[in-house]
Amino acid sequence: MNWDLVEHAKRLMTNFGAAWVMWLLLALSVVSVAIMLERVWFYYSLRDDIATLSRELGSQLRRGDLAEARQSMERSPSAEAAVVVAGIIDADRGPKSAEEAMAGAAALQRMKLERRLAFLGTLGNNAPFIGLFGTVIGIVQAFDELGKAAKTTTQNANSLAPQAVMSSIAEALVATAIGLLVAIPAVAAYNAFQRVVKAKLANTDALSHVLLAYLNAPAHARAESGSGGGGDRRNTKRDREGGNREPRGTEQSKVTPGDGSGSSEDEAN
């Protein structure tokens, strides 16, 4: 029974050959190229100057203007700004709530950034094995042709056998080459896209800490930053004016010399 199974498997391989493996690799390569182009366009649409965005966010938070900071972040197409917006929305509930909101938004953005990258990684790891499978089929065909030639004794069949063997081996090598040709760009694109994802997540963490630094500051520090120091200047001016004034009781206790003399004369009379 085992021998029949081997014969059936060999017949199946020799009848279909390795051509279908090459067509499969070609179809996978088309899908991988489409994913690469889609990811490049997606990452390009999220581009923004994160350094400038961080400076603007810090300046707006130091002024205590959360509304302006939210509008600035919403105008940015970047994934980093979308995470900070989630934190600003929950800023009135405290730093812990804002941090949790940004963590959830960062997880969603990470899923969007890593979408379809698993296909590229899987294809890059397995395309050489698919090509190797085609190589195995080609070698099986070569040995099958060699076995058929050994059974025949005619001179014409013996001369054609090497040609059939070499043709099967060439087909096997082509399958391996196509597998490598599909795998190398997929692996390169996967690694490049992973670096982009890591960079964006690092920028997201940096912007999130800018917001958390403001929310974790003491309440009086945020109030002073929001007022811009105007209240301190008004208090200082009020203190100076109060120091130059005399108490009302002192003014009323003073008696003019004329009034004192007049009252003394009346008493004498």
C-alpha cells in the first residue's frame, strides 16, 4: 500500500510538473507588490513634521490653551497627533484617564500601521520553500525520465534521455530562482515598514509624554501658565499702592491747630 501511495504521488508530480508552482509564486509576487505600494501610499499620507508639532504642542500647553492644542493636533494627518487628541479629550478627567485614552488610541493606530505586513513577512519566509517544492518536483521528473530511459534499449531513447533529464533539472532550478526573487523584496519591504512603524510609535510616545507632563504638573503651576503671570503683576501693583496709603483711623484722629484753639477759648469763656 505504501508503494502504491508513492507511485500515485510520483505520477501526480510528474504529470503536473513544476509549472503550477511558478504560477503560484507569480501570483503571490503580484499581491506582495500591491501591498507594498498601498503601504507606501498610506505611510506617505501620514507624514508630518513631528519636531515642529511637538514644539507647538508644548508652547500651547504652557499657555494652558487646551482648545488650541486640540485644534492643532486635529489639523495634523499624522498618527501621532491622533493619539494626543484622544488624551486631550479626556484631560479634564485627570492624567490617569488621559494616559489610558492615549494607550488605547496608540493600540488602534498600531493596528492600522501594521495592517497587511504579516503577509509580507510570511511570504518572505516561505517563498523560498515554495520554490524548493518546485525544485523537488523537477528532480522527481528528472529521475523518472532517467528511469524510463534505462528500461528502453533503443539508441534513440538513450540519446533523448539526457535531454529530458536536463530539461527537468532546469525547470527545478527556475522554480528555486523565482522563489528567491519573490522572497527577497518581500523581506526587504517588511523590514523597512517595521522601522517606519517603530519610528511612528516612538514619536507617539514622545508627544504623549508632552501632554502628560502638563497634566501631571501641580494645579497652581497650570493656573500660572494659563494666566501668563498677569495676576502676579496685578497683585504686586496693588501691594505697592496699599503700602503708600495711610489707615483711615489715623486720618480721622488728626486734629487741625485752628479747631483745637477755638474749642479751648469756648471752654474758657
